[in-house]
Amino acid sequence: LVEARALISDPEHWCQHYFAHESTGREVHPDDPEAYDFCAYGALYCVAGTPFNEDDEPVQSIPCAEAVQYLVHAANELFDADPAAVNDGEVGLPDDEPDTRGNGPAHANVLKMFDRAIELMP
């Protein structure tokens, strides 16, 4: 969780609506060496080295699955939502504006969610 948070702490390396993109904006898997920006889940999958199956679904290791559970718990506790909804800007304060590159509240909410998930770890 700490490494995943660090990966997306700079809004330039954070994205919404897909696990990861290369620098040109093309969607890639988080384990792709050309991956440049990541969503919350994509950052976790990247640092865990999570491979994807033929259906484009992540094949999570046990440590990665545990990290996901802490993130889910934090998102539910803070926002009454799942991490994807927090990442994609679907939750937050009533005056939220669209957050496409970290210039609004969604990126801050993602970092807050990671911070809480890290606090929840034993």
C-alpha cells in the first residue's frame, strides 16, 4: 500500500477509469513496462507484479488481495463507496468538480483512502 500510494502521489502518474496508461494515453496493463499512470487498483497491481489473464482480469497474489481488502475497508469507512468509485471521482463533497488530472478532489480522496488503508494495516 505504501509503494502504491507513492506511485500515484504525483497526479501526473494517476489516472481514472482504467488500470493504467502509457505516456501517450493508450490503455495498458499495470504490469506493462510502458505503464506511466495508474488508478488506485492499478497502482496496487503494479507494485505487486500482478499478472492479467486472457480475460483482462488481474490474477491477485494473497498479499495483493489483502492490500485490496484494506483499501476497500478504507473506502467504505471514509466514503461509503468502493475504491473504484473514489478513484473515478464518483464520491466526495457536494461541490466536487470533475477531476481528470489531479486538479480536483478525487486525487486527494484517493490519497486519503490510501492513508487510511495504511493506518489499518497491522
